[in-house]
Amino acid sequence: MKNLIKIFFLLAGFTISNAQQTKVPSVKYEELEKRIQQEQEGDKLVVVNFWSTTCAPCVKELPHFMEVNKVYAGSIKMILVSLDRLADKEKVIKFIKNKKLTVEVILLDDIKRMNTWIPRFEKNWDGNIPVTLFYRNEDKVYFNDGEMGKKELENVIVTNLL
């Protein structure tokens, strides 16, 4: 009986951790910045990917992010930041369901101030997506401009977890 209870809780935890979002919060830059800082507590590596449903390279790399997140879920926190328009929020939710995204998605509703917040994330970021930033201990440890393959993503994570 004890083994059945353990199996139940193990499966329940797995199901919850792989659940898809049914709501996508929309935030301004300042809120996103605070969230990234909060997630770094406890020495976690925070992976922040900026993407859009209309960006082919972004969509192509998302399965790699899902796979890698499953492997390193205990050591990293991954956040997918959608740069889709607020008017397309339902499209983003539908996209999450269709692509079976299990990583947290946030909609950055701050397009009008792009020239302000883009250089605050990375001075070398020209505004193109996809872009992935890696943070640890309140420092940006890596910036990737462009699509990431699975091996490249894993290499950056492993290097920054040591």
C-alpha cells in the first residue's frame, strides 16, 4: 500500500510539472526584470528565451528547450518570454497547447518601449529574435543571439552549472 501511495505522488508530481499553461500573464519590462531576479535566488541558473509565434527560428528551437528543461528542471528555471502583441494573447495560449509547451510562458506587453528595455537586457542585442539570456547569482552569464540547437543549449547550461 505504501508503494502505491509513493507511486501516486510521484506520478502526480510529474503530471503537475509537465502541465501546460492555460493562462499567460502579460507583464511590463520592470515586472519581468524583478521576476528574473527572484528566480535566481537559491543559485539556480535562469534561462530566459525571447520568442514569438510568428518567428520561424523561434518555433524551431522550442522543442529543444522543452527537452533540455525536462533533463535539468531541478537545476534551472526556464522562462519563455513571448513578444507577440497583447491582442494575440489567445493565439499564444493556443500555440502553447498545440506545441505542448510545458515551460512557463510570459507575454511581454511592452513593445512601445523596446528601445529602452532591449539594451538593458543586453547592449549587443539588436532586437532580433530568438534571443536567450542565462543568469546566475544576479549576473548575466551568457547571451545567445539567434536560434539554439539542443547540444548548444545543453553545453551552455552545463558550463554555467559547474
